[in-house]
Amino acid sequence: MALPKVLRGLSLPAVGAPLFLISNPDLVIAQCTAGIVGAFPALNARPRGELENWLKAITEALDRHNQAHPDTPAAPYAVNQIVHKTNPRLMHDLDVCVKYRVPILITSLGARVEVNEAAHSYGGMTLHDVIDNRFARKAIEKGADGLIAVAAGAGGHAGAISPFALIQEIRAWFHGPLLLSGAISTGGAVLAARAMGADLAYIGSAFIATHEARAPERYKQMIVESGAGDIVYTSYFTGVLGNYLKASIAAAGLDPETLPHGGVSKMDFAGGGSKPKSWKDIWGAGQGVGGVGDIVSAAERIAKLRREYDAARARLGLVDMEKRE
């Protein structure tokens, strides 16, 4: 099945994952103008009235880019909606997204029919985060257009299933847009994601170490200095299993090796996010951090990923898949 028009024509088959507290208009605009889908969580815009300002700034910047570069228009952008009962902003934020006709809505921590219907009312599409095949089926039954398979190794809230197994099971019945999240930080990994059946790679941690990202400089440097062995998978901080930088846990005075289990009662988006203090002090990242060797602009990161992607295809003697499609 061909990808919907909104996801075609990217400079690299990838989406910049929405990074909680980190993604902002500058990063999204840089990603989109470099040719990949840029995204941010609606809850990053605080207070809630700021969301309209962000959407206005992004829309106007992309319009200016398209007028100046008609032959290389910007990629579309996406807004991540946390569909969880403790997020009191959901319907307000959804109304603002409908007003600005946000091209893509990414939903997480729950699937709701009304969110999908709202996007479809103006021709938008929805992608839903899933960690297993059961949740994938539920999301499609409730009207999601596509799926983001959040496999083992992904940053932030992540599943525990191998990407090979997860993509295989979903592709056995679902033929729509399918993205893969989990330790993707090189162009070769982007190609591997496509080879196993995903349409696009979903890349998060690599964009934390960019100039545009709204992250502390120490956080960015920790991404550069870390490898897969420096990632801890725990539910302690939010009640949902996720991957975090071991060094940030130790810096907070905790023992990364002896963290207790965290119950779902820890999750609370009423204040704008799940335990904001934990997220500020304890930094999330995926197992692909070993592929991030420096702090650069988002455009430079995307250009490097594209070079690596092309090199990987050349090594395998592949024809230009994008032209064939």
C-alpha cells in the first residue's frame, strides 16, 4: 500500500519524534525545512494558550520556506497528543490543532475515536504509538490511520519487544503507514527499519543533541558520551517502563541498579506532564545513543543521516527505492 501523500517526498524516510520538554518550534521548523517530519508534544507549549502561538510560528515559517524554495518544500509537521485520562488539556489542545489544520496528529498513552475523527474532519491523519500487536489492533479499530511501533531500545516510554518481532507481527495484518521507533540514530538503521517492513524511521534521541533542541547542554553532552550500556529501563519515574540515561539517575543521588518498580499512580498529566521534576532531573534516551557523536544543528544531523542512508543502500547494491516508489 502506497504511503499517503502527506508522508511522501521526504528527503529521508524519517520522522523526528516528539521529545517531551525538548521539542520546540525551532527544532520542528529545522526538521521540516531539512525534509523530514518534525513533531512536538502539545504539552510542551505552556501555558496552554502558548500552543496557538507555536502553531502560528511553525505554520508561518514553513509557508515562508515554501515560497522561497518552491522546488524543495518543507515536510509536514506533527503534534503529539497525550491521550491519557490525567491530561486535562486534551480537548483544548485538539481544538487548537483543528483550527490550524495540523497535518499529522500523533497519539500516545491511549487511543480515542474522537481524536481520530477530529483530524479526519479537515483531512489530517493520525499515527498512534503502540508497544505490542494487541494495542496496534485496538488503535486501528478506533480509527487511527497509521502506527508507530515503539520497540525495545526506544527512548522515553518504550516497549520491550524486538523491532524484528514487532514489525513482523503488525505487518502480518496491517498494510497502512507503519513507523519504527527504537535505537535508530544512523542512516543504516533507517534503511534497516525499511528493510524489515516499516515505511519510516522514528528518530528521537539523536535530535536531543542538536543546537535547536530545548535541552540543557549537559543533557546533550551526556547523549554524546553515552552508549547502549548507559541506558536504564525502568518504570520508577512515571509508572510506565521507559529508557533513561544512567548518569542522570546517578547525578540525582539514586542507584540505577536498585530502582524499585513504579506504579501507574505516578503518572499524572494534570500539571502539564508526568512528574515534571522527574523528567527535568532524569533524562530519557534510547539505546541508539552510541551512534550520536557530536552536537550539531538539526539540518546537519539530517544531512549526515541521509549520507549514511545512501551509503548503506550502495553497500547492498540497491536501486533508488524512492524513485521506484
